[in-house]
Amino acid sequence: MSKLSATATNLAALMLLSLPISGWACSSCGCTLSSDWENQGLSSTPGLRVDLRYDYINQDQLRYGSGTASSADVASALTNGMVGETEVKTRNHYYTLGLDYSPNRDWGINVQIPYIDRDHATLGVGDTENTNSHTRSLGDIKLIGRYQGFFEARDTGVLLGVKLPTGKRDANFASGPGAGQQLDRSLQPGSGSTDIILGVYHTRALGKNWDGFAQAIFQAAVRTKDDYRPGNSLNLSAGVRYVDWGSVVPQLQLNAREVRRDSGLNSDPDNTGGRLVYLSPGVTVAVSKSAKVYGFIQLPLYQYVEGLQLSPHWNASVGLNFSL
């Protein structure tokens, strides 16, 4: 196999481990970041590969449209009934186990199992103290297959998968004036929906020392529960990496995401949905022949949210991937 073909194939085999994390709190603000970076270093040869990832997302910025929400924006939303409370913060910790198996160079299957640890605080109308929740639960599991045997280089592939309703969806507030009341559906660890996932990707060697990729993933709920349907989402990512520093591989990605409003009697359509663009610099370091560690920071270039939503100033991810 040529160096170009080998590089493209190695990149293609890794795309599945970089799918967007499911279960972000509030269905379209900065918390629904796409973490579509490629966790490099896993072999494209047949076998099992494992990815362990931690993502930190601290939503501490209340936004309205494309800017920071002013006190007048909040007062207007409360007065006209667009919101019934003022969101204070949502701090998310995501721990995700990714398992990827390839029986051959053309086919592969990936499983993503997230565990969610989330703190949330909100201030109800007329309340003098926050209502708080702290949820720890398994999230919604994703099963995704891929095929990349269209061309000899294996540089173009398609994805087809499903998100399962495995996450908890009946968590309650734990303290404050609203203790015992059920959390908003967009804050639950699971959406309760079964979603279809469709994607396409292309990888390429960009000269002697550079590699690149582009990826698009669409997700939509096809079966819902409790009169709640999360909005459809589209994730677009492109990135480059430099491969001439030995065991250290820097890379830079551009990630964009659009999410439609949630729908159903138990949804909040006025305050869900949005469009996001993030710049994601990162680095991967080989620690052995079969294991690599990586880290990324995501920085917002553009954020537009429907209504009032909490967003982060930045996000961070670290992880370890290895082949067995």
C-alpha cells in the first residue's frame, strides 16, 4: 500500500471515535459542542481499539441570540413568559468509553458509552435562593457502523448508526425551593429517544508532513417518549495535523453544529436550538506503540442560541486510546 493510501486509511479508521458526545445539557447552546476530533494513533488493521475520554463543559454564561444576555433581556423573557426561571449554571463532566472493532479494512463498528456527572442551578421567579440538582448516570449509548471500501485508498466512508434511550430521564432537583420537582427534559442524562445517525467522511494526506479530514454527521430522533422530541442536529468538522514531530502530533480543527428546537409538550422550544462554530487546537502524544494520550481545547468563534441559554466560555477534553 502507498504511504498516501496508508495514511488515509489510518485516519478513516479513527473517525468513529470522534463522534459528538450525546446527552449535552440544553439541547443547542454551547453545551451541545461537537467533539468531532480524531483520536489519532489507533490502527486501521483488524482488531479491537479502546478510547477513554473525559470532557469538561462549564456553562456559566447566559446568552441571548448571538450575545451575552443583559438584565433587560432576562427581565423581558420573564415578563412575556418565554422563561419561568433564570438559569444560573450547569457544570458537566463526561466520561466516555469508546470501543471500536474492525473485522477488515472495509468494515467497522463503534460503541460509545457515556457516564454523565452534572451540577445545575436555577433561580425561580420570586425565589431568593437557587434550586439545585446533581445527577450522576449512564447516558444514551451509540452504536455506529462504517463502510469505507468504495476506493482502494479507503479514504472515503459512510456511517450508519443508532442512539439508544439508555440514559436516565426522571431525575429531580435535590435542594432549594424546587426540591423534588423533575428536571427539564434537556437536562436529563438521557433524552428518551431512539435516534438515527447518518454520516460521511473523507481523509487525505496533504503533502509529506500533513494529514487532513472532513466529516458531516446528521442525527434525528425517530422514536420518542413522554411527549418530548430533541431537535435534529447537523455536525460539520474539518481538521489538519502535522506528523513530522515524532511522537508528538499537533492538530487543529474547525467544528460547526446546528441544532433545531426541541418539540413536544414536555419540551422548551423557545429556549432550545442554535448554531455554533468552534476552533479546536489539540495534541496527541504516543506513550507506546499501541497507546496514545491526547488533549484538546475548544474555543467559540460564533455562538447563536434561540431564546435564553447557558453556554461555556471554553471546553476541554483529554483521553487515552490504545489497541488490543
